[in-house]
Amino acid sequence: MSKIYSQIIPDLRTVEESTQLSPHINPPDSAVPAKNQSPIVTSGRNSKVRKKGFTVLEVLVSLSILVLTLMALYQSFSTSIFVLSSTTNLWKAMSHAQNELLKSERATISTPVSLSQGEFELEHPMNGFSWKKHVSDTTPLPGIRVRQVNYQLSWNEGKNVYTYDADIYVNPN
């Protein structure tokens, strides 16, 4: 029996010899903790302290790291929502302005010189936008006369006002 203990714990030759050397050493089967037990830390005389859980400092540090990470995620999420909203409004404005200018380009009768503006009704998909259409004659080169159709859309996002302008040049005849 003492040979088995000496193979497991080389420091202790046999149970009998270990008890003779030092009266404070426990028998070998209690000196090695089982796999599911936490290690025993000895401090001072015969006091045994089990180390379980986390210290308050470790918990506070981990919570502060978690809070900082969540704040960064929240900031990036809110920025993404703002960018998505801005991009959606810009694409709506571009699409609507291009469609309006195509109407002027494909018209069989030239659009008269004018300035008109307004806002879209509640049921309209462009609700929240205001528009301005300015049609004027211009001569880019001597003897060449063209009609410029400018279509402008404006909308509010928070405290800012954004606009999108598009132009097309058509034959005035």
C-alpha cells in the first residue's frame, strides 16, 4: 500500500514515514484535491481558505468593459439608422426628380417658361418633401437657344434641410 502512494506523490515516501517527519502533513489521499474540487490555499498556520467566485474589483472591471462595449454598439447602431434614413430620402428625391424631368423631355409640346413650387400631399409617397420647378430659356452659344428645366426637391432631417437639384435641357420648339 505504501508503494502506491509513493508513485502518486513522490515527495512522501510512505504514510508512516511522512507522519514521522512532520506531524502537520495530512495523509496522501486528502493532499491531492479531486477533479471537481477547487484548490486549497493555505496561509499562516493551519488555516484553509477556498478560493471561490470573483472579487468585487474583477466584477467592476468586467462590468465597465461591458458598458463601454454596449455604448459603442449603440452609437454605431444609431449612426447606421441615420445614414439609412438619409440614403433612403436621397434615393427617393433622385428617383422622383428624374421621373419629372423625363416627363419634360418626352413631352410633345415644350414646357412653357415658368416657376412653380409646392409641397406634396399626405397620401403622396413624397410626403415631407417640397418641390420647385423652374423652366427658363437660355442661350449657351450665340444663335443656339435651349430650354432649361430645373427640378429641385427639399426635405428636413432633424435640424438640417437637404436639397437635390436636377437639370435637363430640351428644345424650346
